[in-house]
Amino acid sequence: MAPRWSADHLRLHQQLLRQPLLLPQGARLLLAVSGGQDSMALAGLLLDLKRLHHWCLHIWHGNHRWRQEANQQAEQLLQWAESQEIESHCDSWQTPIHTEAAAREWRYSCLEKQAKALACSHVLTAHTATDRSETVLLHLARGSHRKGLASLSSARTLVENITLVRPLLCFSRSDTSRICAELGLPIWLDPSNTDPRFSRNRIRTEVLPVLEQLHPGASRRIAAMAERFEAEEESQQQLLDLALQTLLGADQKLKRRELMAIGQVNRELLLLNWLQRQGVEPLGVEQLNQLWPQLEISRGANQMELAKQQILSWNKHYLWLINPPLRWGDGGAGDYLPQFEQLPELQA
Ligand SMILES: Nc1ncnc2c1ncn2[C@@H]1O[C@H](COP(=O)(O)OP(=O)(O)OP(=O)(O)O)[C@@H](O)[C@H]1O
């Protein structure tokens, strides 16, 4: 059957061929499909577009087993994929997952494994501009660093040779609802999306509607702002990488004295950048503010050890600023501990 081209197909098509996404001809793609309207809309559009570029499309579904109907829904979703001649894969969590953060971590580790097994170069998720606005508002409320305001980047490296892309960031949630209706796609609703125990859901159902009433188009503009921040972050990253080279000793340790001589904002950015390179997740603004006095007073060799202990103790109560894990019921404080034992040493 001839593809049903629409303005939405064209918009997605342009997005997929744009930097930094740039899906090459013949690419092997793994699409994460929850069965909700966003991922179904992306699946529907890709089904038509893939023929143009000879993309090989696989679908992956993660069954969290949060609800009784979950197995049946997973089954129906796989049947739908089969009817569309798409190869589909499903993983089921053995014991029910209770936190969004744990569920997300599990999904990404499955996607990573599956993409490797299928030799896929790209993993696609169906985050929309509306998801982006919600995430920005969440991060703002938690006092995010600027990076958190550039969140839900359109593309990033998932693991070596596998890129995670979010091609639907140029669509809103009302677009995906319309696309599903127009393409006659089935949707499996997830009641947890309206559960008020998640702060994201309250931002979606209470905060954004008020902002839209006050300033129509607010959600779209917040997402556009995040996109702009993402581009600025990228160019700033290049400058930071260059500057960081001048602050590293031969052993790749950061030279404390030289770092402390730099103005506060750039100093913070350089420290965050260096920590990230060492695999340590970024600290929040409040944590950084508490860390500096410790680094400023010279306490000899133990100085970094003290800073490290401080971070470990914050760790128990921290608020994640970039990728904040959300916990059932508590509106934001995280429940998983990052590996701060790996905090790298600064030079004395
Ligand atoms: N159960 C699932 N199975 C497969 N893919 C999923 C599942 N849940 C979410 N996804 C993928 O992730 C996208 C975003 O979903 P959602 O916003 O619910 O997750 P999230 O936890 O906020 O994701 P992230 O942490 O990546 O921001 C979906 O559009 C879909 O592509």
C-alpha cells in the first residue's frame, strides 16, 4: 500500500535528517514503545518513513508489570507490531518496580542490551516538546543548573556506537494524539500518567494549564527555550573542553590552584565538566556552593577527602538536578544513590 504522507510525516522526516540526529540510509533502529500515544504516533510515522531510507525498524516494549492488564497489553502491542511486519521484542520485570527512577534505569539497560544484540546504531524514544517543558519546569523548581534547563536533548550517546535520539521533540502531546487518530493507531493508556503522586503529573495537569491560560503558547516556548539552551550547551562544551586541557596535570588530575584562580562561574562549569568526564554525575547548585569553601581553605592532602565525605553525606538526602529520579509519593527526592565513591581526586 502507498504511504499516507502528511505534514507530520514531512516534519518528522526533516527532523530525522537534521543534525545532530542524522539517521543514515539503511540504519538499524530500535524504537522504545510503551503503547501510549507518543510512542504509537512515532511508530506509525516511522512505519511509512522507513521505506524511503531503507531503515530497519525494531520495536522494544518494557513490561513493568505495574498493573494486572500489563501482560495482556504487552501481548496486544506485540500482535499489532506483527500485523505491521515489524520485529518486536519485550522484556518483563520479574518483581514489580516501585519507583519511576528504577523503571527508567531498567528500561535503558534493556534498550542498551537489545540494541547491541540487534546491532542497532540508534535507539529512539518518543519524548515530545510537552515532555520537555514539563522536565524544564521540574528542574527549575528543584534549582537546576543551566544544563538541567537544556534537558531532554535531541540526541546523545547511549553507549559506544549507539545513539539515543528523540525525534518527536518538535511535536506536542496534542499533535501525537491527533496523529494516532489520523493514522488509526491503537493506544494503550497508562493510568500512572494521571497519578497525582508523581510531581510530573501535577505539572502536566495543574501547572502547565495555568501557565497556558496566563500566556498561551507557554509550553511551546519553554520547550523552544530548552532547545536553544541545548545548542548553547553544546557550543559551550567545546570551549570548556579546550579550557580544561590547560588545567589538567600529566596524570589528568585537575590542578586545584589554577582552578581556584578562575572566576566563580567558569570555575564551577569546569569542575562540573571534569567531574562528569570522570563518570561522576553533576552536582546541584546548592551542593556546589557548599563544596567551594572546603576547596578554598587549604587543608593539605586531606582536603579532597573531606569534600568527598561531604558529598557522600549529601548523597543520602540530595535532590538530583539533572535527570532527577522521581519516587512514588514523595514528589521528587531520589531513592537511588550514585557512585560518589568514584569521586576523583584533585591535585593538592
Ligand atoms: N514501558 C516502556 N516500554 C518501552 N518504552 C518506554 C516505556 N516507557 C517509556 N518508554 C519510552 O520512553 C519515552 C518517554 O516515556 P516517559 O516520559 O514515560 O518516560 P520517562 O521515564 O520520563 O523517560 P526518560 O527518563 O527517558 O525521560 C516513551 O515515549 C517511550 O519511547
